Amino acid sequence: MQDITKVAVDAMGGDNAPAEVVKGAVDAVSTRNDIKVFLIGQEDAVKEELAKYTYPENQIEVVHAPEVIEMAEPPVMAIRKKKQSSIVVGMNMVKQKEADAFVSAGSSGAILVGGQVIVGRIKGIERPPLAPLIPTEKGVSLLIDCGANVDARASHLVQFARMGSIYMESVLGIKNPRVAIVNIGAEEEKGNALVKETFPLLKECRDINFVGSIEAREIPHGGADVIVCEAFTGNVILKLYEGLSATLIGVIKQGLMSTLKSKIGAALALPSLKKTLKAFDASQYGGAPLLGLNGLVVKTHGSSKATEITNSIFQCVTFKNEDINGKIKDRITDQPIEQD
């Protein structure tokens, strides 16, 4: 019997909900038959969008959640008060094992709070980090943490490195992934207090391939497979990365359309250019998993379109099939950090 991955999707979260979220779910189930999607949100609005499509109806179920947590709401208060919101209902489905994963483009704060309070951390995990894949010259790298733990400690960063290594090895198939800590120089003695404290601990970890420090300019070149940092630094890197990519693509398109000669050249170069630009389209990699929880929670961009929602759902299938949580429990939480 085929193993079905059950994914709860927040149909009301994000700038383009519910239209793009519903389309992403429909595209996912129309592509694969090993997925069951629960679209969680205001039933009438969700069903109105679903009515626009033809899809395998047995693979999508609408779960009514009348409340919506808005982006500006205080996360803790919202999680406590809005028990019938799409985020809380979805998180509870994961907690109660009614769903294998939860995907949302909604409030980052509410998703982080709900993940820890409702789904809960794996025993032994100190802090769950957000870990998106970012495009590089050599493929992709995992940026961990990009927004969950601003005031992290050295022990947290060590766990981030180990979880990130497991993820890249299991999901991306990268054997012995290179792990680096974000720093302002390559020398071990450089960095702030947190980096200086964490560096020797990472060197002592025998279950990761620690390659030392990585400067920000080396990240796009693929200088490491797992990029370790606390959330403030990670979020700045991610936002700059996304903004610069969008700006460069816009400038390139503008330049190609500026003259008749450039338009002719653009027509000839278009197939190769599209392939190159697609490699730097982060939406094809799905969302950022919140690693170290008792179930999978994936945060996608607030501006997510259908493609990112679809790929985030596919990401959940891989996460389950590779038993990432089981590997985290076996390799991290059931044993102390190995040291020389």
C-alpha cells in the first residue's frame, strides 16, 4: 500500500491567500498521488477557489477555521486567543498526528510560537531554528538560523549545525556536508563573543564536517553546504540575498530591453538566461522548515505564489520519507555532543 503524506496547509496565510495557496495545493495533488492536503481556513472562501479547478477530490479536504491571525498581531496573544485560527488548527492537527506536516505563509511570529507551544520540541532540542535553502553558484546551501532565535547561545548553534548537517545529507543527498559558521574573517580568533565561543565547540564535533568560518561574500559561491549563525545575522543575510537577487534580475531584464540590438541578443540568449535565472529562484526549493519539533512545520514567504506552496508540500513528503525527525532524535538528542 502506498504511504500517503498528510499535509495541513494554512489557506488564509500570506499576501496571496487563499487564491495562490489553493492553486499550489491543487498543483501538488495533481502532480503526485502520494499526498493528502488539508486546506485549513474559512470554508466558503476556500471552496470558492477550489471550484475553479479540476483535481483528484479525494486528495484535498477543507477544514473550517473561521479565525485568521493577522501579521501585525502579537504572536503569543494570537495563539492563545484565536484557537479557531488556521494556524492553531493546523498546528494541532500535527500535534495530534492527524497531519504529518503544516505549511503556512502566515505570521512568522505566530508560526514560531505555535511550533514550540503546540507542536513542541523534540526532547533534548534546546531551540528549533528556521532553515531555508538558498541558491548558490554550486547548487544550494542551508542557512540556519534565519529568524527563530535572535539571542542564541553557543550550544544552540552547535545543535543547529548538527541538525543542518542531517538535513542536507538526507534531503539533498550531500555526503559529509561542509559546515561553516558565519564570521567577519577566516581566522579563528575573529568574530563576536558568540562566534568565538561556538567555533571551538564546532571543531570538536566529530559527527559534522566543520570547515571553519565563512564570510558573507563566500556564501553565494557555495563556500559551505550548511551556513550556521544566530537568527539576527541569518535574517539579514536572507533578506539581502533576496533583495539583491530581485534587483539584479530586474536590472538585467531592463538592460536587455533597452535597445533594438539588446532585444535581438536577448531573444537569442533567452533559453540559457531563463535556465540561469531559475537556478536563483528560491521558490523552487520550498519553504523554511522549523527543525527540531515533534512534527514538521514549514514557513514560506508571506508573498508566496502557488509554486512555492507546491514545492513546500513536496518538501514535506521528502522530510517524512527520509525520517528527518527520527534521525535528529537518534543522532543528536539521545547522545551528548561527541568531542575529541
